[in-house]
Amino acid sequence: MAPRKRPETQKTPEVAVRPKSKRSRSPWELEPEAKKLCVKGSGSSRRFDSGCLWAGLASLQVPPPSSIVRALHHHKLGNAVWPSLQQQAFLHSLASYRIFQKAAPFDRRATSLAWHPTHPSTLAVGSKGGDIMLWNFGIKDKPTFIKGIGAGGSITGLKFNPLDANQFFTSSMEGTTRLQDFKGNTVRVFASSDTCNVWFCSLDVSARSRMVVTGDNVGHVILLNMDGRELWNLRMHKKKVTHVALNPCCDWFLATASVDQTVKIWDLRQVRGKSSFLHSLPHSHPVNAACFSPDGAQLLTTDQKSELRVYSASQWDCPPSLIPHPHRHFQHLTPIKATWHPRYNLVVVGRYPDPNFKSCTPHELRTIDVFDGNSGKMMYQLYDPESSGIISLNEFNPMGDTLASVMGYHILIWSQEEAGMRT
């Protein structure tokens, strides 16, 4: 069935430029005078612009008791029938988000990003040279820096160990998927190619089933247990596996994305070979990422051109929802990947303006775009004129109140202005 297309996202002509802050800030805030230009989302009856939040909340219709069961049923299918009040309040709060920390520790561009699962101000960032920075931006101590091998060592995947938060997994162009501690020592090598022509491009980890899954540049996917024992090694795609993701609620459910223009869904309990997938989801272009929503009910895919897709995990055969969005691939740019907000049904992705994109406007900004995961409507755009590069990676911390972004060599930390000043 042909995907159903949503209208192109329209840029509203109304732009509000916020003046520079005059308040004093803590010494470790590196952007004391950063301005923020807020571009409001496109037409929606519940758009948050300069109106009062409470006026917006008052306009909401609370469903009668008889419809609550139906609403919960739709939520399980990934189709919430009324907007969350908390989500609207969060969207309203984005107007006060600023960059309050910035770092540029690498001599090559940053390529991967992961938040610590239990420390909301700690994250790990990997670079094209294999360097890794462990950064707790909530304290004044110098970040931990683990030196990589340089050229050929690009960190392609990064995950904290869910069983020991003082360790992390990496996949890399060095040809390994390994577990390391915070001093850079290798605890265990889970996969090694033993050749410079094969390297690992993606990884994911499950605490519940104690599994590690990793994909390489020639289409193989390897499943291992936490002891490092290989369960299977199969060629699941014709070309590079750019992303692997285990469903957070059903960890036997695996999604793999590839530059062969497909995303495939697998039941790990029934994998017998390359043709044993449950579903194959063809795309028009190579695919950078396939991410399950936090509740496992939806799958978000990012291609290498101008399309985001949202699939319902209970209805793979139904056409996905399409979100037109410019984020084209460029060889020397870290691939742009859309992610989910950890608490709300919101999609976050960096914009790379494309003059060939239908709704492109002159002098379009390189914003961070926030979409509603159900309707596909643009809800908000974040932008800082002093950090105006292409932002490839964006992830909110597990609490959902702080955003980390990768822009070339730079790591940017966004938070509400008041919260950032207290950090």
C-alpha cells in the first residue's frame, strides 16, 4: 500500500527574536549573551506562540468517561486521541530553552551520543577519531577524555551498560564492538572483524534479556549474550546496517535499518536466516535510523533525503505516516537521525535546509525541529544564532528536561533558562 503523505511542513512568517539576557550566569555557562530566535510551529489550533498557556489548556476538551477506555486502546496502538496536558506544558516551556553549556573537545566531528541512564547531567560523546568524552556538565570537574586511534577509529554506536552504569558499549570503524570502563580499559570484545574492510556501524543492548546486537557495513547482524557468546551471525541486509534497535517493551523485537533502502522487523526467537523477517518496510532512499518509541508502540525512521516515517508497531501492513523534512545526506556530515522524546509523543530532528525541498524558503535556518508524533505537525523549532551549524544528533536526557545536540565538532546542552542558571 502506498504511504499516505502529510502536507509539507510550512514555515510560519512570524518570527520572534529574543533579546540578550542581562542576568548574571554561573562561570561554567559558555553562552552568557547568546540570543535565541524562536520560530513558531505551523498552523495548529493548539499552537503555542505568544498566547497564554492557560488559555490553551482551557480550550482542551476532556473526554467523557465512556471514551477513556477507547482512548487507552488507541494509545496502545500509537494513536492517542487527545493531547497530553503535560506534553502541551512541555512544548510551552521550549520557549525558554537556551544553550547553557557548550564543548568542542575533539579534533574531528562528533559522531555518536548517549545519556547516562541514572545521572541526568552526564553523557558520553564519541568522535570520528575514536575519542570519547564522558561529561558531567553539572559539576566543575574536567570531563573524562578517552583518546582514540585517530583516522579510522570513528565511534558509530554508543550505549551505557544497563547492568553496570560505570561501563559503556561502543561500535566503531576500528572493526570492533566492545565494552569499556570509564578509564578506557576494554572489559570485553563482543565482535571483531579482523579486517580493515569490515567495521561495525550500530549497536543496541537489552538489560532484560541480557543481549547485545550489532550490525556491520556489509549487511551482517550479530546477536550475542552479555557473556560475549555469539548466538548467531547472519547477513540480514544487502548493504550497510546503519541502525539496530531492540523494542524497549518487547526486547525480542528487533528493527534493523540499512542503506539498501529497507527497514526490517525481526522476532529474535524465530530468526533462521535472512528471509525470516516479520516485515520488510521499503523506503525511497537509504535509511539512517529506525527507533522505537519509549512505549514500544511506534517506529520512527529517518531516511537520507527528506522523509521521516512513523509506523504503528501493531499494524505494520498499514501505510506509515509521512513527515516531509529536509535532512539530506552529505559524506562529511554526521548522518542526521530523528529521535523520540523519552516522555512525550514528540519527534526531535535537526534541519538541513535543501533548496530542492518543496517548502524551502530563502535563508532558511538550521533549526532543531520538534514534531507531534501522532499528527506530524511542526510544534516548535529551537535555534541559537551563535550556534547556527547543521545539528545532526539530538537526544533528550531520560528525565526529558535537557537536550544534548551534536553540531560538527561541538556538543551543545539546551535547557530552560532558569534551570540552566541553577546548574
